Amino acid sequence: MEQAMEMHPAESLEIMGAPRGKVGMWLFLASDAITFGALLAAYGAMRLGSADWPVPSSILDIPLTALNTFILICSSVTMVKALSGIRHGDLKKLQKFLLLTALGGATFLGIQAFEWTRLIGPDGLRLRNNLFCATFFSLTGFHGFHVFCGVIYLLVIYFRSRMGDFSAERYQRVEVAGLYWHFVDLVWILVFTFVYLL
């Protein structure tokens, strides 16, 4: 009873026994998963139907993107550590690992921007060039937008933590942010596999 009274009002509201924020995030992620699934399915269908689809390794920088994938996976680990920190009442650990997670996301975006700059170049790839370019830039751009939103989201959580919004009894918003971040990482592994490696 005391724990429930200490919770933020928005966090205490539940839907079928689960916090409202977590249910909302799961619904959002389910709809987003459908969107990414449709984009990946469209990519696969166009690739199978095209006689002159380029070999991705001949155009894309696989080692650089593999490094970028590793950075994003590491940021999932730091997100787990941030959540673990606040669950144990360690605010400093939460803040440190939230910043490291946001840094991982920002680094990912920087490397992706570098890759796009190299690919576009003076006479390089354009969205309108062919189906490969259209699907490549759509998929990686849509995912990059999600990472950008995630970095902003993490920074908001960080600044809220500095205002004393979280504790060992009140950390549901951190957990919800973690769900989003892990989803973004999982989607990238699928994009990397289907677009870069296959």
C-alpha cells in the first residue's frame, strides 16, 4: 500500500494488471513492428522480382556497418545496466548508463550519416535511382529516425532523473524507455541482416 502511494499517479494506473505506460508502449511497438515488417517484406519482394538487383557487399560498407551494429547492441547492454541501477536505488548508475546508451545511439547515427554521405557522393546513390536505392534509404532512414527519437527520449529520462523523478520504487518510465530502445536495436539487427548481409 505504501509503495503504491509513492508511485507517480500516471504510473499507478493499470490496465489488466500492467502499468498503463507499459501497455501503451507495447501497443506502439506492435504497430511499429508491423510497419517495419511491411518495409522488409517490400524490400524482399522487390529484390526477388528484380533481375539486376545489386549485390549489397559491392556497394555497402559491411565492416563499418557491422561495427555500427555492435555499437547499437552495446547500447542495449548499457540500457539494461541503467534499469538495473534504478531498480536497486542507484541513481548515479542510472544516469551514467543512460548517458552511455544515448551516446551509443548518437554514435550510431553519426556513423550512419557518414555512410550515407559516402554513398550519395557527387555521383552516387539517390533515392530515385532504382528500387534498391529507394528501399535502402527508406529502411535505414526510417530506422535512423527511430534511433534519433530514442536518443531524445533517453535524454529526457536522464534530465527527469536529475529532478528526482525516479527511485527504487518508481522506475516504470525508465522500463518503458528500455522497451523502446531494445525494440530499435532488434529491428536494426533484422535490417542489417536482410539489407546488408543477404
